[in-house]
Amino acid sequence: MAQTRPARGRTALRVLGAAELGSLLVLLGNLATVHSPAVSSAVGPLHGMLYLAVIVAALGVAGGRRGVWLSGLVPGVGGLLAERALRRSARRSATDA
């Protein structure tokens, strides 16, 4: 059974958000422990790309819902917050119908 477009968008936001949060935790862990320049130079750009991917994904699935894409702008947890806002919005529109 094929997923609907909103379900795929939520899945993408969840995966990107978890990856972004994971990369942030690696960067912070590196900073708190050994502060290896190799880890920072490898994970830092990856974290930045994941952050931008979360914003683009949130904009793509927002469908005019400002709370969804604004949540995507929060560094570190934006993807997870945007996915939650998207889920709440979908639930709200389903109960209104």
C-alpha cells in the first residue's frame, strides 16, 4: 500500500530531524570531551546540510501552515518539531471535517 503525501512528508521530517539531532549531539559530545578537529570538520558540514534539508522539507510539506515551517527553523530539533506540528495540523483538520 502506497503512503500518502503527508505521511511521506512526516517520515522525511522525522528521519531528517533525528539525523540532525544526532549530528548535533556528536558535535556537542566532541566539544565536551576530546574536541577533535577531524570530527568537527567532518560532522560540522554534515550538520549544516541536515539543518538546511530540514528547512526545505518543512517548507515542502507545510502547505501554507506557518507553524510547520517555522518549527523547522529551530536548530537541532526543528525537524522533529515540524513533524509534530504537521501531525497536529493533520489531526486538527481531520476533526474539523
